Amino acid sequence: METLTPTRITTPTAVPTMSSTPGRRAVGVLRIAASAVLIAALTTQIIDLIANHALVPREYFAYFTIESSFFNIVVLAIGGVLSLKHRFDPTGFTMVRIAIVTYAIVTGAVYNLLLRGGPPGDYVGPQWPNEVMHVWIPLFILLDWLLAPGRPAIRWSALWLIVSYPVVWAAATLVRGAITGWYPYPFLEPDGAAGYLGVFEYIAGLSLFIVALGIAGIALSRRRKP
């Protein structure tokens, strides 16, 4: 009589979920904290300027640093929430994120190489907001791009998104400056010895720098991980 042997029942291997991981949640907390610090820096600077009758809104909000800082606040906050909930960032969001990475690096480089130590304006307020916007937040955004997990590969077409805002900003700034006589940065003023040629040389150099940063960032996102 044939004996029956018990059949071994195996459970299927668990399918990994797309929920967040401890590392991603830690990144999410850091992103939200960085967004909050940047909000505090901008708020402090604006309140201080108002209190000392030194705020000219049409000029203050025309600076590349200030406008890109508002972008940074939004992207860091959204990125923090995504990191707390999901294992990977959406591709569309990552395309926007590489744009602010390039803007942050340009902001830090221009300030520390061209503007730091220059002649002060009519009013000099607390300096820690400037350091936050021009040094610490750009450094955090760069390290976040290089080290944070959950970054998908993005298409090369993201280069158009990266360069579109700086081109529009530069064009609008030159047009407004030609009308009002005010320029947010000294290297954009055409009154120097080189005139508009010198201005366009600066713009061309910064544009190439932005494109190079964008290419490097996109290439890094597309690198296959072992």
C-alpha cells in the first residue's frame, strides 16, 4: 500500500511594497526642516527690512536668489512629504528638483565668488539669512541630490526646463533695467567699460555653467546602480 508523505507548504516571498523606508523618512524630515529654516531666513530678512524702512518690493523680489529661494521652499517641502510616504520620487518632480539644484549651485557660486565682500547697500541687516540662502541651503540641496535615496532616472529633455527660467529671468531683468536704470547685480549693469558686451559675456558664461550642471545632474540620475 502506497504511503502518502505530507506535502510541504511554502509561503510566497513577500513582494516589497512601495512605501517609504527609514532612510527615506530621515531624508524627508531633513527636507522639511531645511524648508522651514529657509522660510525663517526669508521672513526674518523681510521683517527686518520693513522695520527699517528699507524694503522696496519691486526690487527685493526681483533678485534671482529670492525668487529661487521661494522655489526651494516649495520643492523641499513637497520632497519631504514624498520621502515620508513613498520609496521613490516621481519623475516629473525629480525634473523640477534638478532645476533647483542647478539654481542653488549657481546662487552659491555667484554670491561667494563675485558678490561676497562687495560694497554694502544702503542698509545692512542681519547676515545669517544671507548665509542660509547663499551657503547652507545650496549646500544642502546639492548633498540631497548626490546622496538621498529614491531618485529616479530623468530624461535629457529636462535640460529645457533647467535653462528656461534663468533665460526668462535674465531677459526680463535687462528689459526692466533698461527702463528703470536698476539692476539687481553689478555684473548685469551695462554702464561698465565693456558695456552690454561684458553683460552678455557674464550671461553666456553663467548659461554654460547651468547647462553643464544640468548635464551632470541628469547623467548622475541615469547612472545604473550596481
